[in-house]
Amino acid sequence: MRSDTVKRGFHRAPHRSLLRATGNFVDGDENRPFVAVVNSHIDIIPGHTHLNPVGQFIKRAVRAAGGVPFVFNTIGVDDGIAMGHRGMKFSLPSRDLIADSIETMLEAHCFDGMICIPNCDKITPGMMMAALRTNVPTIIVSGGPMAAGEGDTDLLSAFYGVAQHEMGQMSDEELTRIENVACPTCGSCSGMYTANSMNCLAEVLGLALPCTGTTLAVSPERRKLYEWAARRIVELIDEDLKPRDIVNRETIDNALRMDVAMGGSTNTILHTLALAEEAEVDYDLRRIHHIGQTTPHLCKVAPSNEYHIQDVHVSGGIHTILGALLRYDESLLTLDRPTVTGKTLGENIAEWDLRSERCTDQAREIYRLGATVPTERVSSIDHLLGETPPPPAIGTIPSPDVYDVIREKGNPHSETGGLSVLYGNLAPEGCVVKTAGVLPEMLVHEGPAVIFGSEEEAAHGILNEQVKAGDVVVVRYEGPRGGPGMQEMLGPTSYIKGLGLDRSVALITDGRFSGGTWGMVVGHVAPEAFVGGPIALIQEGDSVTIDAHKLLLQLNISDEEMAARRQAWVQPKPRYTRGVLAKFGKLASTASRGAVTDAFDT
């Protein structure tokens, strides 16, 4: 065992003395594996505020399973709270800081394996990056999604409400009402936003147990997932099944096919490219482009539809979506890939596809109970872990039309998926658009450029009527290096929708988007403006064409004019010269490689 380095032999008596002082090491533990319980409990993030008792519960369960558990925590940034101000610049850098901190802890203390407890935004990909980098047996078990709010509201309802309030279309009282009901429980936000997208991806990558991504945070069924993860990590260490044994090109293909079939967050592309870099798997946007064009769109989730993650869960979750993909075309998935369950992906689908004749009673029960929700606001799950009495009343969500939530062959939303990669003279390295959230009339759009040099400028300009119907909003110098940190554009895109401009205005950026983004909005334009990418050369009023059918992003000027502008362009000075953002700006790779900080050849 790796941990023998710090716990076995007479020469390690000082090390064992320190371990005994923690209270977590007793006689006989030198023969047991050391398990890191990597928690991300943070009080200011609703997806993480409930995770302290989860970490302690898993710690006890690991001990009962025969491991020696030690808990440590990571940082985390809430993208919703960080949105619309300088704080958003720190979100993407936090991903790499999380990966670096976990690597540091695992290597310094020689852990044999780890259970990671993420939930939101950049925490889940950061933990998976660390798992692939260190390559110790790992299970991802997230904290679970929150329930949808009253009347199918969610976080985006509040963003849209702000725009409507600014225009005098919503009263103070109504905006306050939405604020109070949109996020009714702890957990990751209830739509197909980045957090839920990544937690669902973890299931298909084989690093998480079935139903990890869809069972509600406040459901009693999550306790069973935590217990299962604790048992399996000890078994995984004994089996020596490591993340790089699980994740390869075909595994990533599987995960992205599911993501495309669901129209997940465009952030998943950025993070999946980063995971491939950590796993040393050759993977690029052109491969993702192929997947997008050959995968049907079978499931729409908020903000693209009225359905939320809880509806996906009761309809059969991620493995039922995978089953639907197989029924559409059995060649779409590679089924023999190993997973942390100890079974292959194909075996997991057979047992966890709710529409399969081989679906187990265990699966049917968790799908039935996994969307159980309190009828009042709940920000703690102590009652699920035996710490406090349960809340006064428990209910279930209304049963959705399951064959509409997860569609089958013959009734897809479209024959191609909900994510697309565009190329053209504005994006030689590619860019991404969530076509699942684009209205049909906006799949092709041409209009004059209205240029902003930051997310904040764009938000202010949109709310102050600097943007009109037909325009193409350009938000640049927000890439990985230029931002630095690649800000999300949920504010500007929400304001466009809230003002009713989503039927006539498009937006392009070298920044990125939340999974909550709606409309013809194109992100991750690469190369970015700060390194002289073509997006830096657009001038006010230039004609820009976006064509999702032809997969084209085009600046409508001659090659000669483009060359002249490139010759005249001068790189701006970095916005930050010290601290986290300065370091990230120096180290970050292009978005087409996941904006990782250790691609030193770029």
C-alpha cells in the first residue's frame, strides 16, 4: 500500500506517533488502507452547506468497511454568488487550485485512495482532475442537486426577474417572491447547469456510482449512496482499480454522448478537455464536434425546458438516457469500459436503465424515492444521517411524462445533439454553442457587432439599451489568459432573455457560459482576444454570421482586411500582475485544450 511509506516499520515510529495524536489511528491500522475523504463543505455555497455531516458520515462508514479515513476540505467558489463582478474571474482558477491542493495532500501523506465529495461549479471537475493526475483509486460521490422551486422556478428565474424589474415589467414584490422560492433546498442548482452536468458526467466516466448525479440532496436515498461509496472505495483499493484504468478516449466519448443527448452545459466541454489532459488522453474539439453531429438530442432540462434534474431522476436517471441511446443506435456507446461499481458500463446500464427488463429492484427503489423532498425550505440533511429528527412533512414531486423527459428512438428533440462546435475565421480553434437552448429562428443569425471589453460592461450595456434587435454582442478579453479566468456570461445572457431579445440578439465571447445560459450564445472562442485571436480584430458594426447548421462563426470581411487589422493589433497589458489571477493568466492554456495550467508546451 502507498500508505506503508508513512505507517510501517520501526523507522516510522515518529510518523505513527503523529497519526495517533489525531485520534484517527489505532493499533492494527498499519494493516489497513488510508482513505482520504476529500470534502468540499463550505457554508456560503448552497450545494455544499450540508456536506460537513456527509463527510463525517462517510468517514464512519469507511472505518466500518475496514479503511482508515482522514477528512480534509477544499476551497470552492459559488458561480451564482460570484456572478456579475470581479469574483467570477476566480471561479475557473479555483478548479486548478482544487486539483493542486488534492494532489499535494495525497502525495504528502501517501493515501491509498480517496472518496471525493464535490457538488458545484468547478469543484467536481477539479476533484476529477486530481484523481486522474494522482491515479489513486477514487470514487466521486456528490452532495446531490436541489429541488426545483415553487411553480418550477429556479435560480435563472431570479436572473430573468432582474432584467424584467429593470424594465419596469416586474414589481418589487414579485421579484422578492421569486427570490424566496427559487432555491428551496440545499444542493446544486436544479437545472442542467454546470454542476449537475459534471456530476452526471462522472457517472458515465465510470468514476461515480449510478444515481449520484440525479438523486436529490435532501432525499433519504443519498444515505445509501454514501454507504455504498464507503464500502466500494476499500474494495477498489484492494482491486487496485485506478482512474486511468477506467478513463480513456472511449470512456470520454461515452460521457460526452450522454452530455450531448441531454444538452448539458458548454462548460462540460472545457472541463472534459481538461480531464483528458490530466489523463494524458489525446482528445480535441474535432472529436467532440463529431460526437455532437452523430448523437441524438433525447432529453431537455431547464433552462431549455420546464423539466429539472428531479424529473430526470424519476424518469430513470442517467442510465436510462444511456439505454435510450443504445436503443437509438447500439454503436453509440462503448459498453466494456470498467466503472467504480466493479461492473462494466454495459452491465450498469442493464441494471440501472429503468426501461430495461433487467433493471434491479435496488434501482427501481432509488428512482422511486430519490426525488423525495421536504415541503418546506431545508438547508441541512442532518435528519437523513440520523443526527436530528426529520422535517415535519415529506412529499414527492409531481410525476412527469417520463417518455417526454427522456425520449426514445422515433421521437428525439433533434437527430443531432444539444451541443455543437463551430469553426470559421473568427474561431480557427473552434468555439461551442448549446444548441439545445437556441430558438429555431436563431440557429442562423447575421448582424452588426456591438463590442464590450468585459462581462461587466456587457451587462451594463444590455440593461441600458445599448443593444437592439438584430445585433451580435461581442464580449472579448474574457478568455483564460485575458480575463484572466474566463468569466461566465450568465448575467448578460439572462438579461438578453429577460428583455425579450433572445429571439433577435446573439452573443459571442472568448469567455464561457453557465449551463443556465439560453439563446444563440457562442463561447470559448479560440484563440482568445488577449493572444491576438480574430475576435480581437472585430470592429464596431462589422457583420458577423453565426450558422449552427453550417457550424460556422464568420467575420464578414476580406482576408486582406483581416491581415491588415492583425498587423495593427497591439496586445494589451495584463489586467493583473500579482496573485492568483496573474498566475492563472501566465499559465492557462487555450480554451480548446481545457484552459489547464500545466500544458507547458503552449
